[in-house]
Amino acid sequence: MKVNFLSLLLLLTLISCKKDKKSETKKKPDVNVEQVEKIKNNTRTLKGEFIYSNGAAVLKTRNVIYGIVLDEEGLELKEAVDEVKENEYDMIPVLIQGKIIENPDEGWDQLVEVIKTIKVEEPQPNENIIIESANK
């Protein structure tokens, strides 16, 4: 009887330990590539595709689309992107450090104040889809 009781106790102990490991792995936060690190003052490193058209700048990350504040640093990012883009509607991969703020006006829910442009990459040639009219 003691052997059965000890076996049952051992089995319950192993099962309860197994559940703890599963619950710990589920509690870990999901880390996004575009939000690599959080720095003081709510600044973040963001990776995404940048486009500027008709006076508006947008950063499309994997999960969120942000408007870009066109201050001095935002305009420097635009100029750096202009050097590598081939046409007006190219979306250029960039890595920036910026501060995410809520948009008080209409448009995007959140804006990014660019603090520093870290990297501007060449556009991927196969990712662009060009639709041409049959009537030329």
C-alpha cells in the first residue's frame, strides 16, 4: 500500500512540474523584430518600410503602420531614402530610432518622431509589383 501511495505521489509531482513549465513559456512576451529595444524616454528602435508621397511619410512595420513627423530628422530620413529609391512609390527598408506618440489629429493613430536614422537599405527588386495599362 505504501508503494502505491509513493508511486501515486511521485506521479502527481511529475505531472504538476510539467504544467508549471508550460505556463512559464506561455507567459513570456512576444518580441517583435521592429521593436528591437526599448530605451529611456519611450524611444524605440523600429524596422520597417518607409514611403513618402504627397507630403506625408509613413513607416510600415510588421504589425503596425505609423505616420512620420516631418521635422528636421524626419526630413533627413526622407532625403536619405530619396537617394536609394527608384520611383516615387518604392517602399524602402529602414532602421530608425524614434519616439512613438499619439496623434491628436486625424490620420494615423500613432506617429513616430525620428530621433536618429540608423540604416537605409536598398529596396528588394523582386518585391515591387508594377501594374501597367494594356492601353498605351
